Amino acid sequence: MINLEKIAITTSQPREHLIDIAQKIRTEIGINYIPRNKLSLENIKRNYNLSHLLIVREDKIIVDDQYFFHPGMAVPRIKMLKKGELDPMVQAMDIKEGDSVLDCTLGMANDAIVASFIIGAKGTIVGIESSPIIYAVTKWGLVSAQKGSKDSQNAMRNISVINSNYEDYLEKLSENSFDVVYFDPMFDVPLLRSNGINGLRVFANYDKLTNDVIKNALRAARRRVVIKEWKYGHILKNLSVHEVIGGKYSKVKFGVLLK
Ligand SMILES: C[S@@+](CC[C@H](N)C(=O)[O-])C[C@H]1O[C@@H](n2cnc3c(N)ncnc32)[C@H](O)[C@@H]1O
């Protein structure tokens, strides 16, 4: 369990707009703000006995000098979709322009960015993330990242990010709130080459999907619930899944539960 009292936020430079962002994040997620005061990052961590330090920079927030938001595979996936190639997640979601998607496990938002690209500006996409640190890094990354094409950037800016756990959020939703509800829980066995999410591992929530959550997700979905898991995972085989999408050589598969 992460102790927020031992986590603080500072800025790369003593600039007013960076300090404003740091203060906003501090208030929102309940960590400490420490003015930079020309101190080295090591000194701040040592002097304040911190386990983790977030630094607000112009284009991103960096945690412990190593974890930061990046759109990762979302950029090449969008490029491939534009060329008319298939994306198994998009196939499983069966989404089109104007649809609404609830991503219950936002993480680095790579999947959400791809879904957001497909549904476009007329669509609605909400991402839920329970870890306050991952929430802050991804939320700020999505609004400030300059990486990728115009299409990827528009897709990033269109995602609404909420700091909650999906259990609470789903319970409050009324029936048929989103066309598709999506889950990509943390895998039991890390896919070692999946560098994209290695940085967030230490902060992530490893909750298992329960039958109650899936029941609530189906209630909140107008059309379908999609669950991603690694190819040797056991979640999907215990559910009445309509279809499983994922190539023979793919490391992951997508289970579709129809309404
Ligand atoms: C495997 S990552 C998702 C990666 C994401 N699909 C992407 O493309 O970047 C799973 C994320 O879901 C979050 N998570 C796990 N359980 C959750 C819960 N009960 N409520 C909200 N978020 C949760 C974790 O903290 C983690 O950031």
C-alpha cells in the first residue's frame, strides 16, 4: 500500500505556472508540495524522508526521475488504423465514430487513446484510475503531451480522467450509460517487454475483477463489456464470453461479453 504522506510534488523550475499545477495536484490527490528552492532532487527526498517525488515539468510530470506519461503504442496503432489495418482491441469493442466508452483501468491510457481516436470528437470517453499517482501522471500527460500526430493529440485531449476505483464508479452509474465498458487489469505475470507500464507497476492497483463488478459493468454498458488479459490468464475462461479476439501469436486476448 502506497503511503501518500511520504510522497511529495515539486517543480523542475520555480516558474509560477508549474507551481500552480503542482499545487492543484497536491490538493487533488492529497500529497505534499515542496518548493524547489534550488535543492537537488536527492536532497529533497532525503531532507523530507520521502519514498517518491513527483516533478512538474513543462511537458510532463516525472516520478522518481523515471516514470512519466507517454502515449506508447497508441501512436503506431493509430497510424496502422489509418492505413486500414485491424486493431484487436477495436475489433473487440466494435466501436465507431460518436460512440461512448468507459475505460475502467486507465493506466497510461494507451488503449483509451486508440479508442478515443476511433470514436472521435463526437464520442465520449471516460478513464477511471484508482491510483492517485498514476491518475495525476496520466491526466497531466494527456493534456500536455506534444508527442504523436495531430490525430493522437486530439484523441488524448478528448479523454476525461477520473480518480476513483471502478467498483464505486460503476455502482453509481445508471443502466446503459456507455456503449462499451472496458477492463485491462494488471496481469499476474508481468509481460517483461511491456516497458510502457513498467514505471507505473509500483503504484498500480492489483485488484482482481469480481463477478459483482462484471455484473455492474454489464448493467452500465449499452452493448458490451470487453476484458483484456494475457494469453495464459484465467479470467475469461470462467466467464460466459461471447467471443475471444487475439491472434495465435499475440501475447494478449480480448474477451467480449455481450449485453
Ligand atoms: C494494465 S494497466 C492498464 C493499462 C492501460 N490499458 C493502457 O493502455 O495504458 C491497469 C491499470 O488499472 C488500474 N486499476 C486496477 N484496478 C483498478 C480499480 N479497481 N479501479 C480503478 N483502476 C484500477 C491500475 O492501477 C493500473 O493503472
